[in-house]
Amino acid sequence: MKQYDYLIVGSGLFGSVFAYKAAQQGKKCLVIDKRSHLGGNIFCEEVEGINVHKYGAHIFHTSNKQVWDFVNSIVEFNRYTNSPIANYKGKLYNLPFNMNTFYQMWGVATPSDAMKIIKRQKNEAVTLLNGKEPQNLEEQALLLVGRDIYERLIKGYTEKQWGRKCTELPAFIIKRLPVRLIFDNNYFNDKYQGIPIGGYNKLIKGLLTGVKTMVNTNFFEERACWERIADKIVFTGKIDEYYNYCFGKLEYRTVRFEEEVHDCSNYQGNAVVNYTEAEVPYTRIIEHKHFEMFGTEIDKCSKTVVSKEYSTEWQPGMEPYYPVNDEKNSTLYIQYKKLADEEDNVIFGGRLAEYKYYDMHNIVEKVLKYF
Ligand code: FAD
């Protein structure tokens, strides 16, 4: 008899939802995490009474009612709606591209006037291509939205994100660039969105209530011992590390955050402001209080915390954020996946073990489906 039914490596959303559902079925779980806190990348730290998203801004959104009902059964979510602003050389534009953006850009007030300009600029791109397929991201974006939107809102931001010129990036990165001919700044098309009232730590706490957890505990440091402790392992760490990098290291892209506390109640008037010109070194500034404080609540808290986000080339040892789904890494992952598929007692789940970018709702949906 083993001590636990499941050893869950990683207390992020995957591990925590898994533990919750398994415990509901009467299974005995132990959750370990190498970090000093639970919650993985959705962990928040309280600074000046504000929940700061330590691993990047997280906004929950889904169209799946079952997923929405599930997370709300653990903690109620607020009505936060993501409506980012773009700052290009000091001029502000609403995102995603919609009638507000077109009014700010060209002074047009009707969908037909906006469409006329977009169509004209798209035709200019077709003429430039002269029958060729778009060869790079710049040509593709010009074809999809025309020069003004591309140059002011896409070019600089994308070049900072990827650390390369748009003319050196492949066209397939941008498949679609939707333009909305309505005055609607809601970034997501999903039916439901919000932030847990009281922050994401409440969600994790609710999921892990009654489950044994250990932080500062790295699976690989006592691997043999952890492998004996439970009938099954749920592994949410890096799949290449699980197999001791036997085929080589998978690569990631990462983000560096610079946090600042300001002596004012409202720094930028919005949770998310994108800086779309190449000359500003950061891609976004996040003002965390706007995720959870609305109306008069904003001024009740006299300080504010912002994070500047710098897209950074990933080196081994850095926080792995986004998988690089190019041919080299995809081939490498398939080799590891073959090994994983042969395991009887290990479940690989989540963004690191599956080497795939998942939004939070995808993760919850996957675990709910599993059970
Ligand atoms: P993680 O949260 O990374 O959890 C994995 C855990 O495993 C970590 O705590 C880690 O410490 C632990 N671990 C790893 N190796 C070991 C080991 N050897 N021993 C012990 N523990 C180990 N999604 C949205 O829906 N909306 C958003 O706005 C959004 N914004 C994002 C912004 C950024 C910058 C990033 C990177 C992601 C964002 N996401 C967003 C995606 C979201 O973060 C993921 O869907 C979610 O965190 C995945 O959960 P996970 O459990 O798979 O991984």
C-alpha cells in the first residue's frame, strides 16, 4: 500500500484543480511545489494592499459555462473586463481594433468610412505584393489591416515581443487580425471573464483546502523517494527535465518584470497599457489595482503598483513562460511525448509538461474532462 493515491508535482492551476477533483472522489493527494508558494504562475503577492500578479497579468475568460461555474463555485469572480489601451508615441488608441480605434486614428465616425480606409490600405498592400504570397510578418499584416494600423499598433510591439524585425519573422505568426466595426473595447470575445474576488490565491486556497501540500520541495531532489510514495504521479513540471534532457533542452520565451510602487492612487487609469513603438523598451505596463478595484475604491488606496514587462530571450535557468512552437522544438517535444505515452503511472499535464501554451480556462477544462 502506498501512502498516497496521487503525488501531484506542481501546485499551479493544473495540479490544484486535479487535487480538488481527486480529493472529491476520496483520493489521497500530496501536492509538492519547488517554489516557496502555492499557485504556480497565477500566484499573487499582496503589496500595499494590492494583489500583484507576480508572473504576469492573468485575466480569466471562457465561453464554457461548466468551467465558469466550476471556478465560481470555489470563489466568486468580479466583473473585470479587459480593455487594453495602446500608447504610440504618446497618443492613445483603444484595443482591440474597433470603431474607437478608427475614430482615434482617422477621425471616422461610421463603419463604412472606416472600412473605406482599411480597404484602400489593404489594396495598396496587394499592389505591393504584385501577385506574390506574403513572405514575412510585415507583408502579412499590411495585407490584413493596412499600413496605419500596422505601423502604429503592431510593428514596434511585435518586434519587441520577438526580438526580431517584422520583416525577419514568418508570415504565419499572424493568421488573422480581426477588425471590429463596432464601438466595443472588450478584448475577449468570450461570454464570461473576470478576476477572483480577493485574488487568485483565494482560488488556489479553495482548491487545495484539505489537501496536503509542501512548498520549497523539488521533485528531482528526492526523486526516488517521491516515486515510491504514491500510486500515480501527476507531473506538471518540464517534460524534458523529467527525462533528464535526454534528447536536448526545449526552448521558451520569457518576460522580465520590473515592479514599481507609486505614491499616487491612479497611475495610468487602466490595468493594461501596451507601448507599441519600438523606442520604448518595455511592451506593457500593468497597473494591478484596476483588476480588482473599481470606481471610488481606486482612490481609497493611496498607492499603486505597476509592472513594466520586457520581452526577453530565454536562457536555461530563467523562468520558462512561452513554448517556442517552431519545427526544432516541436520535433524535440514529440520525442519526449513518445516516452510519456509509454508511462502507466505518470500523468503529464499543464503548460510545461505538455509544452503548450494554455489559457487558464483550457487547463480547468482539461482537468474537468479528465474526471
Ligand atoms: P504553472 O502555473 O506554471 O504551474 C506549474 C508548477 O509546477 C509551478 O508552480 C512550478 O513551480 C511547479 N514545478 C515545476 N517543476 C517542479 C519540480 N521539479 N518540483 C516541484 N514543483 C515543480 N491565461 C489566461 O487564461 N489569461 C491570462 O491573462 C494569462 N496570462 C498569462 C501571462 C503570462 C506571462 C503567462 C506566461 C501565462 C499566462 N496565462 C494566462 C496562462 C496561465 O498562466 C496558464 O494557463 C496556467 O498558469 C497554467 O497552469 P499550470 O499548472 O500548467 O502551470
